Amino acid sequence: MFKLKPATMTRFRVQLPMHLMLLPCVIPVLIFSYYPMVGIVIAFERFFPNRGFFHSPFVGFKNFEYVLNLPNTYQVLWNTVFISAMKIVAGIVVPVLFSILLDLVRSSRVRRTVQTIVYMPYFLSWVILSGILIDVLSPNSGVVNQLIKMLGMEPVFFLANEKLFPFVLVVTDTWKNFGYGTVIFLAAIAGIAPSLYESSWIDGANRFQQAIHITLPGMLPIVALIATLSLGDVLNAGFDQVFNLYSPVVYRTGDILDTLVYRVGLLNSQYGVAAAIGLFKSVVSIIFIGTAYWLSGRFLEYRVF
Amino acid sequence: MKAGLLAVFLFSVAIGMAWAGPAAEEGPAAAPVAAPDDIWARYDPPVTVTSVFSLSAFIEDALNQKPDVMEDNVWTRGYRDDLGIEIDLLWTVPSAQYDEKLSIAIAANDLPDVIPTNAIQFKLLVDSGVAMDITNLFEAYASPLTRQMQELDNQVSISQATVDGKLYALPLIYGNVDNSQLLWIRADWLEALDMEAPTTIDELVQLAEAFVNDDPDGNGEDDTLGLGLVKDLFSTGFADLNGFFEAFGAYPGGWLEDSSGNLMYGDIQPEMKTALTKVAEMFEAGLIDQEFVVKDGGKVAEGTTNGNIGTVFGQHWIPFWPLQDGKNRNTNADWRPFPLPSATGSPTKTMLGGSANRYYVLNSEMQNPEAAVKLLNYFIQKYSSLYSPDYELKYIGSTGTGETNIDEYWEYGVIQSWQPNENIVFWDLTKKYLDTGDEQYAENSLIKQFSVDIGAYHEGEDVYWSTYAWIGPQGPYSVIDGYFKNGQTIQNAYVKANTPSMTERGPALSQLRAEMFTKIITGAESPDTFDEYVATWKRLGGDDITAEVNAVQ
């Protein structure tokens, strides 16, 4: 038997009400986030819902073999990583730059107005946005191609061009979401101590120098946090977006794991296969998050726990 | 997909696990069922049958006026008084959410006695042993009229509900006459250009050229297209290419019998290549929307509504959506159905597919399963206005006229089955009633309703156009009736549930088809790559599927 040190006991007693207050949140998390993890076992079964986990036939790694033997799996995996990696980079670089630039604007009214406007597309669903984008990017009548034509160039069919399609995904996704990132980064900037700016101003730094030497380093922990969290998404290339924008002519570069799961697993009720791909994604995600968390702890001294 | 379909799925499955009791590995073997003395015998004391119910817009509206209408309506009263069967609905849900709700109930294994399912859920319940083998039960209890309906349906829906020679559900007969493909054209454009509806594919191409170049809408702008097309290419029922391909004797997704009686898949026949080549030519010539690869049905519908598109292939229902929207906007838009043109010199045959619209699966734990067959017999007896001596108007009801009570309507039936060819007959009766005014043709209240609506349309109320265009004398059924009279139909030779290889290889193969065909049409690949496609299709599992289909057959 070991005995808790008196100091620990006291701390525990002091903190007990806090722990109790946390309980209502912890219980749903256990029920809704941890308990369903038992469902992972589906990935190794030929799953029949009414028989449940315990009575569905166990098939070992058959579901994984099946996925690996599909003709396009490797291409799809590459597409997924390529698209989401570009999205992650753009999804950090763009809002960071934008929030620094926005912070340089003196008028707070302009700042707030711009912030609200760029935030708006975030609230639209891809179902709606895809309809708009198909019109905007139309080679015949779309605004973008009207501009291209005015510059004397040939119109481009963005959504049916194998080479361009992944980049269209990245650009439109960044456009939709960077307002959200901007809000977070502006909050980070607001948290930087004003005294730093004041003293640098006394030392003769201009606003641009302040941005480079004070704002950017001051934001870094939050940037690291966001980057770490988004690394977990490296196999999530954005189902809603791709599903609503892709077409057979861009399958080769635009088909991603989630759309494959949708077609193979859900449309055909192959739940075991869908779960196998899901499990694979989760394993890759946890490796990435773990590595990034370790790296940010080691080099940026950022830790959650 | 941040949270992820998968997360939702795992969650629902977890619930399933929580409630899943011990489950049978296989459905119990069917015991022989002795023929009853009287299949109409009333239960005394009454028995209770549980089920679940999908609420149509009509019933949701009725619930507002009479909250207990699901427990007390013309059908539940009939079941109780005539059959001694009480209905207990475990839950009801608006029809748009029904499939999802039922999938969750299946995952939770919380199922009623009678489970109305779609084709995929049906297969799942059979594979997992929930569905009762009702071969002998149906044989013993089906009424003469029920059997007659199966014959009128050519046993198609019964065969769809049969797996490995055993019947696992009571199918709702929908009638596959409605699978027929038609060519829809703006007749006002034809008239403006002084042209006739095409009877050959060459004439169709000429018509498309004229629609593109000769300004059929007379607005002086170059804004019209030759042929509307959705990116899915096939089987959407609106602006797809099924009708076009059928003109070449090519049947996408269909199974055909070769000369020695073996089944072969339509997608890989040489006729497909000829048809694809023609579509590619039309695309090249600018007769098809150069951006169709990104347009789904909703986007193409904008074209028919705005008056940019004057020709589409489609099924009988498209007057309701989306053509009515075009009529509302432009009263001159005069869409009419025409028989499919032909590219081969002989009359085009349209393919008829499955006929079952819903599958009533009986839970293997159900007590008194024969009660379900009785419910089906009863529905057919009371509903089949064209065939049954016991047919009563109050069981069908009449929508919209206010003459009948809100709780007297066919949709309340717990197990339904329709008359296989009823839309053709309705069309015929409506035409006769409109021609002669003879009341004997309007005994069925629907006929009267149709003629009232059509009259309103002729008085200038465009909102009734869709009824006129759907069931009116020159409507799609005049064309479909012609198909049947002239032998211009062909039955899809395989309409049963997916074979194992279809489930496993199907997604990859349909992706292959979509990719190849779209590229050939847009000119990214030459039509000769079709031969390569056929070889790949066979290699990626197509040969296995063909073998399995022939084994089942």
C-alpha cells in the first residue's frame, strides 16, 4: 500500500469540486466518444447489424486486403495526402498572413468589417457553394473565365481538368475557411502584451518591423497548436467538397479515401470495408498527431498536459 | 468530412450493439404450411401485428386535422372488423427520413413484425437471417386476386423478393411499365422551326443542330442546346442517355440473353461503342452542353426551366419535375413525349427493369405470419379498382376534391401492392371519359380528378399542366401503350438482388464505366478505347459477375 503525500491529498480535496463539475462533460465523452470505439472490431468482420459485434463472422484482415486490391487504392491514397497536405499548408499560411496584415490596419471599423466579410463563406455548406462554384468557374459564362478571356487567354474548364482539379479544391477550400482561421489568429494577436509594442515603438521600430519581430513570434504557439491539430486531418481531404465538385473526368486526381468509402462501403452496405478504411485513417492520424505534438513540445515548448 | 460519416455510423452501430440480443445464425427452415380452409377467416380473438410507417405529405397534413388518423382510418377499421387484425405502429416518420430511420432500427435490431424495406435493406435482412422464408406461407394464403396480380406483373417483383429459390418478402408491385424511356421535345420549338419529331437518330442529330443554330425560342440570342445531359449519363430518369442508347440496341446496366440463352451484360456489348461514338460526335459538334460533366439533374433542370434546353430523354414522370417549373415560367413551353427514335432501322425496344418498389419483410420472430399475407390480400381486394369486385372507393379516397373524408385514403394501407399496369389503364379511362363524358369510365375517383385537373389546364391554369402532360390523351402513356402494342419492350433478364461479386466489384466497375464513357464522350479518349474498357471490365471482376448471374438464373 502506498500513501498519498499530505500535500497531494490537500490539493485533491481542494480540487474535488472542480473535478465534480467536469463530470457531466466527461460522462458524455465516455459514452459518445470512447464507448463507440468498440465498433473498431467491425473492421475485422463481415458485419451484419442485427447480429451485432459478437455474432458477425470474423474475417481477419480480409477487408483490408479487399481495399488494397481495389484497382485505384494507391492513386486515391496519394490524392488524399496530396490534397489535404496542400490544404493544411494553405489553411495556415493564408490566415496567418491575412491576420497580420489586418492587424496593421489602423481603423478598427474597417478591421471588423473585413473580418466579418471573410468569415461569411465559412457558414455556407458545400452543397450550396458547389452550385455557386460550378457557375462561377464555368468556361462559358463564369466570372473567372470572363476575366481570363478579357486578358486574351483561352478559357479554362477548371472543374473538368485533371491537372487543375486538386488546386481548385485547395483554393476554394482556403477561400471558404480562412476567415475562421483569421478569427483565431487575431485573438492570438490580441493576447500579445501591448507593452512590447510600446517599448519597440520607443526604440524606433516601425509597424512592419513590429509585425515581423513581435506579432509573428507572439502568435507562434497558437500557430503550432493549429498546425498540430490539423496534421490529424492529413487523410481527411474534405468529403463534402470533393463529393459535390468531382466528376468522372477528374476521378484520377480528385477521388479521395472518403469518397471511395462512400461508394464502396455505404452505397453497397459493406460496413466492414468502410470501418477498415476508417480505422486505417485513424491510425495514421494518431501517428501524425502524436509526432507533431512531441515535436511542438520539444521545440516550441507547447504542451496541453 | 470532419466528424465523418464513419463516426456517425460507428455510433449508430454502437447503439446497435448495446441492444442487440442473441441473434439467430440462419433463419429457421420453412416448415410446410397446410392450406387453410378459409384464407379470409377472421381472427377471434383479434391478433396484433406490429409495423412501422413512412408518412407521406398527405398523411402529415391529415395528422394535423385528425391526430389519431394513423390508429383510426378506413384501413385499420377494415383490418379490425373484417380480418380481426389490430395494427400497432412502433414508430412513424416523414417519408424523406424513412430509409435512414429504418437503417438505424435495423442496426439496433429493434424491428417490428412487418418491415417495409428498400432493395438494399431487404438483402441485408435476408443475409443476416432476420427475414422469414415465406415461400410456403405465401403459397398457402395468397388469394386468387393476389396471384392474378403476380401474373399481370409477369412474376417480376416476386422474383426480386426471392433469394436462392426462397421467397423472403411480400413485394409491393409497382409495375415496370413505368421504366419505359421516352424522348421529350418542346413542341413549340418544333413548330417554330417547322420540323417534325425525329424517328431516327440522324433526324435527332439534325433536330439538335436546328435547336442549337436556328434560334428556336426566337429571342435572337445564341442560348439554346441540342440535347440535355446529366453528368451521371445513365439511369436518372431525366436527361440521361438510356433512351438514346436503346435506339442503338444498347442497354446500359441491363442483362440480355444471347442466342444460347446465357446472360450477358449490356455495358460491354459492341452496340455501346456505336452509341458512344455518336454521342461523342454530338458533343464535338457542340450539340450537347460542353460543361455537362459537372451538371447534375438539378443543374440540367435549370436549363429546361430557363428555356435553354428543348430535348431530353426521360421517363413518364418528368412533367411533375422539372418540366412544370418551365411551364410556370413560360406558358408557351410545350413539352411532349415521343417514341424513341431508332438508329438500327428496326423499331427501338425500351428496357423494362424490376417491378418491386418496396419489400415487406416478415420478421422471423413474428407470431401469426399468415396475418401479413391476409393484410396483403385485403389491400389488393379493396384497392384494385380495375380487377376486384370488392373494390370500394372509400379505401382509395379522392385527393383534393374534399368529397371524401381525410381518413379514407389508400396510403394508410399497412401492406400495399398496386396494379401493375394501372397508369396505362388510368390514361385509357381518362381519355375515354374526356372523349365521351360517359360516367361509367369515371367510377374510379382518380379518373374524375384527372379530368377536372385537365379541364382546369385547358381553361388556362398552367399549374395543372403537369397532370395534363402526364396522364392526358397525348401524354407519355399514349407512347408507352404503343410500345406494348408493337412489342417494343425488352425485359431486363436479371433484376434480383446483387450477387456477392456485384457488391464487391460493382463500385470499381461503375467508376471505370463513368470515367471511360465520360472521357470518350468529351473526346479526351478515342471511341476505340471502348475495347480496352471491355477487357478491363472483364479482368476487374466482370467475368465473375457474369458467371454468378448465370448461375443464379
